[in-house]
Amino acid sequence: MKIFIDIGHPAHVHYFRNFMSIMNEKGHTFFITARDKEVVFDLLNHYNLEYRSRGKGSNGIVGKLLYIAKADRTLLKFAKQFKPDLFLSFASPYAAQASRLLGKPHIAFDDTDHAIFSHAMYVPFTRSIATPKVYLKDYGKKHIRFNAFMEMCSLLPKYFIEDGSILTNAGIAENERYAIVRFVSWQASHDIGEKGLSLEGKIEIVKALSQQGRVIISSEGTVPKELEPFVFKSHPAHMHQFLKSASLIVSESLTMAAEAAFLGTPAICISTAKAGTLDEEVRLGLIELYRNPNGLTNRAVKLFKDIGYKEQFKAQLNRVLADLIDPTAFMVWFVENYPNSASIIKENPEYQNRFKIR
């Protein structure tokens, strides 16, 4: 099978890289296009995944609409050369629209309920949409729900290999306690109208945590000058190693908060975004959510100081994982057996239990 994948965000590399590795071993081939965003190219290069650029994208509704036409032309050019059997993406309007123009199916994975602009651009042109079962929207006959979270695709123990030398090389001592703080740019289409910390709030949380131990900042954009010494300086592909060993993360990013949680690190998220996965992760005790900064700093400091809290959190994570499936194994089966797989899972949603983690 020839599969065309479009990558639009660093997280998408992690969602699909193990899937591609398994499918390559089965004899399937891929063509990857990627947006020149943040560290996407760095990650693809690190994992030796060949790709072609579709450009940087644009901000604002008008800019995004103009970019769609440009990106569609780019994907169409590459797809006509590659001649794929199907398109696969995480909610990519460009893959969806190119697939429709070429008469090929597009399978989309999605977990971002509040990405209204993206949904309008990709859903009408997509054959099947696979989401975590707690996704808030309903896409009718084309909607497939699975009992897992996208972040698990690269972070389950069978896929994630811990490498302590990465932290050692970064100057972090064995068993050293440190906190990670994640800031986002709020420029993505799904971030329109959403917000997190103010500039003053960012400075406050970092300074408060730094009085208790080391703090590492991961940021989509620039940070205030006084926070520059805290900025993450290792290769972006190593971030999950840092998340795994951290004592705590405070994050504006829903994705990175969930990544930390599934690695066994307590996560606090501050965001106004509404998402079924976020609600479920809060209900399961994997993420503490703040809609505004009131009380956030005090809670973060308290957890950072609590030496035993992470072990309690890991126990809760293990209880949660016992009821979930391996989303990568599900993805391999679903794509390799498509479209029959879509019919099977619609008729019998319990079929997915054969992919349970335990």
C-alpha cells in the first residue's frame, strides 16, 4: 500500500512514526509532506523520515485561507507523482482536499474538539475520522471512536526507551528534581479565542518554581529576557526524556500536559480550551486543569515540593492504562485493512479490545 501522510505539528511526528515503522516492515511505502513549523523538520530528520516541505503556513483567518490554496497545489503535485492508495493525517485540510481531488480516501485522526476552522476545511472531504471515544463532536457514519489517547502512540512502555545519558549530558544530576513549564504561541487556528498565562503570570510561575529547584522552559515563541536562562536547549527529540524524569509540568499546551501525564509525570494545565480528551484526563486524575491563574502558582509549588507525589501519580496512571488500547496497534490494523476495518469497528466497537495494553 502507498500512503501519503501530511504532518502539520511536532506532535504529529510522534503520532505516526511508530505506525510508519511497523508498516514499513510490512512492505508499505510512504510519502510525507510537512509544514515548516517549530521543530517539525528537526524531528523528522532525527527519526530518518524523508519528507518534502509544504511551507511555513500563515496566521489569521485570511492568511490561512490563502495558504490552503498554496498547500493544496503542493500536495497535489507530490501526490500525482507518488500515486497513493490513501491519504492519512491528523486533521489536515490539505491532505483531505488533495485526496478528494484525486478520488482517494483520506483517513483523519483528531482529538482537538475546538479546532473549528480546521474542521470546516477537512471534515467534508474525509472518508473516515478516528478520534478518542471521549471526543465531543459527532461526525456520524464516518466517525470511528477508539479507547485511547493520541499521546500514547509514542509514549507507551513498548515504544518509549528511557535514556538517562541525555539528561546527564544536559547537566542534570541523577535523581535531581526539576519542573518543566510549557508556553504556547496561541497562533494556531484551534487557539483562536483561547488564552493561558499573561506575561506577568509566566514570570511569576517560573520564579516561584525556581526557588524550589531547577526549572526548564519549553516555548513555541520567544520568552521574556529574564526567563531566557531557563529555556530548553537540548534537541527537541529529547523532550520526552526530560518529561519522563521531571517532577512536574505546568503547561499551556494540552498536548504536552498529556504527554507528561502518560510518561508518569504529574501535569497541571492552564487553558480555556474545551476538549473531550482534556475533560477525560482531568476526570481520570491525569491532569489538573486551571481555567485561570488563580491558585495555580501555589498548587504548582506545593506539588513540586512533594517528594512522594509522583509515585502516587504513577500508580493512578497504571490503573488508567489497564482499561485502554494501544492506539498505534489499532492504527496499523485500521489502515492496513481499510475500508473493511471501518465497517467492522462501526458494527462492533468492542472489536478494538483486541488491542488492549494489558
